Amino acid sequence: MNMYQDYIQEIAERKNQGLHPKPIDSAELLSEIIAQIKDTANEYRADSLNFFIYNTLPGTTSAAGVKAQFLKEIILGESVVEEISPAFAFELLSHMKGGKSIEVLLDLALGNDTAIAQEAAKVLKTQVFLYDADTNRLKEAYESGNEIAKEILESYAKAEFFTKLPEVAEEIKVVTFIAGEGDISTDLLSPGNQAHSRSDRELHGKCMITPQAQEEIKALQAQHPDASVMLIAEKGTMGVGSSRMSGVNNVALWTGKQASPYVPFVNIAPIVGGTNGISPIFLTTVDVTGGIGIDLQNWVKKYDENGELVRNEKGEPVLEEAYSVATGTVLTINTKTKKLYNGDKELKDISKSFTPQKLEFIKAGGSYAIVFGKKIQTFAAKTLGIIPPTVFAPSKEISIEGQGLTAVEKIFNRNAVGVTPGKVLHAGSDVRVEVNIVGSQDTTGLMTAQELESMAATVISPIVDGAYQSGCHTASVWDKKAQTNIPKLMKFMNDFGVITARDPKGEYHAMTDVIHKVLNDITVDEWAIIIGGDSHTRMSKGVAFGADSGTVALALATGEASMPIPESVKVTFKGEMKEHMDFRDVVHATQAQMLKQFDGENVFQGRIIEVHIGTLPADQAFTFTDWTAEMKAKASICISQDNTLIESLEIAKSRIQIMIDKGMDNHNQVLKGLIEKADKRIAEIRSGEKPALTPDANAKYYAEVVVDLDAIVEPMIADPDVNNEDVSKRYTHDTIRDLTYYGGEKKVDLGFVGSCMVHKGDLKIVSQMLRNLEKQNGKVEFQAPLVVAAPTYNIIDELKAEGDWELLEKYSGFEFNDAAPKVEARTQYENMMYLERPGCNLCMGNQEKAEKGDTVLATSTRLFQGRVVEDSERKKGESLLASTPVVVLSAVMGRIPSIDEYKTAVEGIDLTTFVPPIKELVAVGH
């Protein structure tokens, strides 16, 4: 029994790391374990029973199928196991969620043994993860006169799977734990460099915050056994940055409760808080696990006796503590009054944390159960020919007479399902929407696959227009971890019906293109809704929401997502962009000008940024939408002129055709279908039948920001401000400085041009600058390393055709080789240019990193502590963010240049220019 012995050996190895046995997902291993259970004299029988009962993953894993069949044998008396009675077998089936367990329960419920059928029906009435094959069996049995099927359907129609659950406790006691001061990125909770272990939940849990913090959490739990530990971002926002289910999983693992006694290391119900609330993506993930996220507002702006805002010597608003949440503070959450208390003292109204919908998520142990439950109730009522009773909280439908619609309101109204017919919905309405495009990236994809297995999904929803599984986050180093994980992921997703970057059969060349770029290309309708497993899923066509791996799984399985329609902030431009400026500088200036305009309040946070980009094609506009993740926006929408949108769609078509030519389309011809949709949309725009999406003139916005292009006279740099005396002001993306601030003196140890923030034009800027510098100085010598990673292969192909790649090769000391990819991450750099494989590279921080303590200047989006560069003993690592020309020049000079040096270096270079639209982009006649 080789597999079992291998498993025992792995258990011994894990024990040395302080880990429990890895949960079983293999049918072959579980089959051996079952054979040992049946052999009453087997020396491994006791352990085998334990593994079978407590350590087998449910859902659609191959092991779950074997487990369900064995439990069926026990229930039918075909196998007798003293320790597992038929009643206990039914209980075990009830914890398996779906897939084979539902198939077995239906076999039993619709079988000939009445007593067994009744017991199976009792369990089925508690289950919600049913798919078409399951519901079709129930429907056919009911229509054939089967009384058990009728009984089950009647229970579903009443939603007894939900109504019979225990109510949410009125009082929830919590003890606080300050996880950090300032914004807490999901990197702290689930570091990017540990991405390979995310699907091994216990192992990955060891990387949350620090071992010391984990011990402090355990100590708090020992001191307060009747309280849940609430992780808090003091003076900041909790969960900014990447959209990581693994971050919430880790918090739940350490502070939540076990979802099922028979499923190891799957915990739910974490409680998190932040002075400035919870980032939108992270809050969605908290809902997935039935947790609670609280906007504490425990630090507030200070006003003097005249009502004037008090500012410090830097002109920043002074904050004062409204109430303390210092580590170890015991608080009470009251879910009825929806308030937070310290003893009898009321601290804060937290009703936003306990909307009727959120209370349902908490009661059901997560949002998935509610999504599937509503579908099951609707199906059952329709089959029975009855009107379903109102069980779930009705979706909030806000419709304001005489008020126009913002762009996001229009998109949500078009894609909404299950709303009152003919009703026009405004921001704040709760909506179920159909999802058009779904993206899964490679470091969260394994978890998405696990989520799909746990919700028993086996095939992509037919209503999804297209879905893509990327390979960009593990592109830079094809190490043993990647070699083990990525092929397995690609096969799973390919079988599921997703277009995959790598072909499991190896027939087409692996494509490591950055996921957001691919999603931007396969989005061929600006009315589309996109869900992607990364915070930078922010397209310049349609409205895209970065999401956790679970929400991605739900979108893949159901073709739907649920959320309130967000409020919008309108961004327009005035003035003229200077010739020596790059559009990246406009992006940074937008954030700086917004913060100044609103006295430090980030009006973008949690809202849609509706940017009236007008004339900028999708590739270049993506630089703006991509950065909106760092602006803490929920999403962004580009309002384009008709001719600009047509240009963007034509580019998208050509790139989709490249994917088809490579052999990436599947048997459903998804990619071919996208080209047909693009042609249809172009025809609609050209004919005037349906012009490019614009908001109504009388739409209502939370705020309006006008960016003054005339005020942008120098390149702008986002600085992590690592030595700011106020810890909460470090690593925030809000400190935007001009070039002159650095006095031409700040040393740069490494430059990085890459990630999703660059497009073809940026790579052409690199070659043009090298040509310029060569002409001015006779040659180019790098005083610091320059890492260049194109976001996509097609960009490299176009640069080769246009002669730019040849110049880049001339100055490179390293060029990637797909035939022999790197198997180890680089730890040291020479002063030369590195042409790296397309993908995320340094921005991801899970494979390549700068040397510890370096000051990095990057086109990237990530300035979080430890992400691109870790601290050394001598100094803190810094990741400053700037435009491509600034990064290139800084690497050549080994320091941030002066404004005069910069102007000379970019003279005559075609930077990413931008001209605001001449006329206002609003719907005609509104």
C-alpha cells in the first residue's frame, strides 16, 4: 500500500514542522484507507478511521466521491463498520456540502427503502449546493409522483435549510488585537512570497503577521475564552491591496470557529475592524466566511472651538481618539441594536455591519449558502407551481424619481436579475447581477479550484461570456513549487471550461501575460461586469471588481455576483498636459489633488471612480483604472468617446485572434464568440443604434473631482514615506511628491519597468530613452540595475517588428528564455538591464525581489512593506512608484534625477500623452 505509506511519511515530515496531517483529496489514497478500515485486523485501522472521518476534503474532490460511496454502502448495510453507524454515516454526508454526497443522498431518498429514504430526505432538506443535474432528478421524481421528492421540494420552497438554522447571537463579545498601525495590507495577513502554500491552509496560516503576533492572539484567547479576537487596523483601513481569500482564511484560522468538525482547517466567522473601515474587496471576502467587518472610526478629525479644522505643521488634519481599542480591550457587539459597546457605554453605531443581508450571511455561515439557497427556493417554488414565501430579506431597491443614472447604475440595471420588473435602481440598491467575464490568477487559482470543489461545481456557468486562468504571478521563476502547482491548476481550470494560459496537453506555447491585460482584451463590451481574482481587476472597458478566490469561484459556477450598487465619484479633466509629462503623472496627481480638495478625506474609498477619459484608448486608460486599486476605490469605469471605444475594441479583437491562432480556444469556441460580440458592439456604435456608454446629465455623484492638468508641471512619485514619525502615514499610497522634492540626490538601487501598469508605449519609451541617452552621451551605462518585464508576449512581438526590441537586447545583460526558464529567484543584481519574461515579476513579491534594504523605483503599484523589497538590518526597503521615463533615467543615473536632467532626457520622446475630451460625455436627451 504505497500511497498510504507515502502519506505516513509525509505526516512525519509535517510533524517536524509543527503541522497536522494534510487533508486528503485523493481517491486512490482514500480507497487504501477504506480497505484498511474494512480489514478489522489491520494495524493501521484506527488511524485510517480517523483520517476517513475527520481528514477528508468534501465537495467534488475525488476523495469525496469515494467517501460518499462508502457511506452509502454503510447505510445500505452492504458494509458494516462498528464505529460508523448508518445514522453517523448520514451525519457525515450532511457535512460534505455537495457533489457526490448529494448524488448519494438523492439515490437513497429516491430509492425503494422507505425508512432510508426518509432519513436521506431529512439530510437533503439541510443542503443547498445543488446543481442542474441534482435539481433535474428531484423535478423528474416529483413529476413521476414520488412523495419524498415532493416533501423535499416543499421544504426547499419554505427555505427550511435557512429558517431552521440557529439565530445570530444577540451579543457577541470580542477582545481587541491591534494587528498594525495605519493601513493593513493583505500582504501582512497572507504574504505574497508564501503564495505557493495557500491551498495548504494550516501551513499557510503560519505566515500570518508574525509568530509573535500569533502567540499574542493565543494568549488573548486563553484569557478570554468567551470572546472572539477582533483584528484591528489602528488609524488605517483593514485589508487593502490584494484580493486574498487566504488573508481572511488566515484570520479565521486564528480567530474564527471551525466550519465543521469533520473538515480540518476550514474556519469561518472572523471579526475584523479598522479605524477607516475595511477595504471593499476584503469586506466581500469576510462576507464569504460569514464574518463581521466594522468601520470603527475611533480616530476623528479635531475641530477648535470655532468649528475650524485643526491642522499640524504639515497642514494635515489632526486626529483625536474618540475611544480606545488598544489590544486586550473587551467590547460587546450587539446585533439587535447594531451598536458597539464597552461595558454599558455605547461607542459606535455599526448598523452598516449588520444589514439584513449581512445578518443572513452570518446566520448561514457565509454568503455562498445564501446565494445557492435563494436559487434552490426559487427552483422548488417554480416546480411546485407556488409563490415562494418571503424568507430572505428583500433586496433593497432604491429608485429616485427624476434622478438620472451614473455609468455603474446603468450597467447594474442592465445586468440585474430578480429585481422588480421595470424598476430603475440607484446606488445603495442590493442587486444580483449576471457576470460577463471572469478571471482567475495563478497564486489564488488553487484556492478557487478548492472553492469550486467545496461548492460541488464541475463546469463553468453557460451564462459567462468568457473566463481566463492566468500564469502571470508565477511567471518569473519556474521553480519546483510552480512546477508542482501550476500544471495541476491549469488542468483543473481547462477541464472546467476556462481558457487557460498554459495548455495541459502542451500543444500551445505557455502564455504568462498579466491577467488584467488579458481580461482587458477579452472584455468586448463596455456594459460588461467583470469579476477577477486580483485587486487590479479594473478594466478600461466595463466595470470590473477585484475579488477573493471564493467570489471568483461563485462567479464561475453560477455566472452571478451579488452586491449593492456602489456610489460613484466623477473625475473630469481641465487644462493642458505638458509635453514632458507622462500620463502616469496625471494618475498620481489625481490622487494628490483629490486628497487636497477634500481635506485629506479619500472620497474614492469604497466607491466607483467614473473617469471621463474620452480620448485615451483602452491600453493607456488602463494605467488610470489599474491605479484605482491603490486609491482604495471599489472599481472604476472609463467613459470613452465613440471612436476611441471602437479603436479599443478593434485592438481587443486582434489580440483575441492571436489567442485563437495559438490554439487557446476551447470546444465551446469562447474566444470566437467574443470576437463576434465585439463586431456586434462596433456595429451598434457606428450605426448610432447604441453609442458608447455615458452617464445621464442629471446623475447624482457622491463627489466630483476636476483634475487640473495645468498644475502638473513635474513628474509625480508615490512614496512609501518609510521614516514618517506617524506610523499610520507609512506605506499608504497617499504620499505623492514631485521630482524636485528629492533634489536630484536620492540614491536608487534598482529600477523596475513592468507589471500591469505599463503598456506597449512604455516599452517604446524605454528604447527611445536609451537611444536618446546614447546620442547625448555616446553610450549608456547603468549605475543601478533596471529590470524590464513586458506585460504580454504580443507587445514583445510588436516591438520586434518595429525594431525596438533589438535596441533593448543590445543593452540587456540578461534576456528570458522560455525554452529554459529560471528555476531559482534572483537574489543579487548587477548594474545592467534585465529583460524578464512577461508577467508580474517584482510587483508580486512571491518569486523575484530586490535586495534587502534597497531603494527601488518602479512603475509597479505596490509600495507595501516587504512586498517588492524587504527591510535589511541597515535600512528599510523602499518601493517608490513613478512613470517609465523617471524609472529608466534613475537606473541609468543611480539616483532620482533633477527636473532639468529629466527634461533633457525625454526631449523628443513620444510619452503617453492625453488630451481631455472637448465636450461633456453624458447621454443625449437626459
